[in-house]
Amino acid sequence: MAELAQLQMLLELEQRREDKAAQDFAQVQQQVQEQQMRLDGMSKYRLDYLNQLQERGQGGIASIQVGQYHAFVGKLDEGVEQLHHEVVKLQQVLQQRKERWLAQRRKRESVDFLIKERRKREQIAQARKEQKNLDDFSSQRFIRDRK
């Protein structure tokens, strides 16, 4: 019984660890989504800006303005590239957190399995003990009745 209580405490500890790992995973997953949305937004803005440059270019613009447009597009390219690298890094962290969470879940499931097996064995032992007591009682009653 004491062993079962210890396993129950271990199960609670492993459950808390699993909950924390799942929370960490969900947090990074949220960050990936947010950064991906920022990346998508910046990429769309860059494309819109290039389309705007093309439209203005057809109407004729000064060379200094073209230079300014290209300089700004260069800055947007740098921002898009930087965000892309952040998303890739976050996706790697996300995969690590997922693996950590799944490993912790397996640990918790193992402890849970052990507890269930121990309880099953205890129930079998208890049933055998009760059957033995019934058999002994029946034998003694039979002997008494014969006398």
C-alpha cells in the first residue's frame, strides 16, 4: 500500500510536469503563429509597395524617388528575411518543446500504467485471500457438521 501511495505521488508530479511541458509547447506555438502573421503581413506590404512603385513608374517619376523606393524595398527585404529566420528558429524550438511534452506524457502514462497494474495485482491477491478464507470456513463447517 505504501508503494502505491508513492506511485500516486509520483503520478501527480509527472502530471504537473506534463502540464508545464504542454503549456510551454502551446506558448511557443502561439509565438510561431504571431511571427508567421507578422511575416505574412510584411511580405504583403512589400508586394503592395512594389506594385505601387510599378504603377507610379508607368506615370513617370523622378530618379531620386525611384532610388528612395528601392532603398525602402531593400529595408523591407531585410525585415522579411529577419522575420523569416525568427520563424524558422521558433519552429525548431516548437519541435523541441513538442518532443519534450510527448516524452513527459509517456513518462506519466508509464507511471499511470504501473499504478493500474499494482491495483490489479492487489485486487487479485485480495480475491484469492477471500476465496481461501471462504474455502477454510467451508472446510471447517463441513468437518463440524460431520461430527
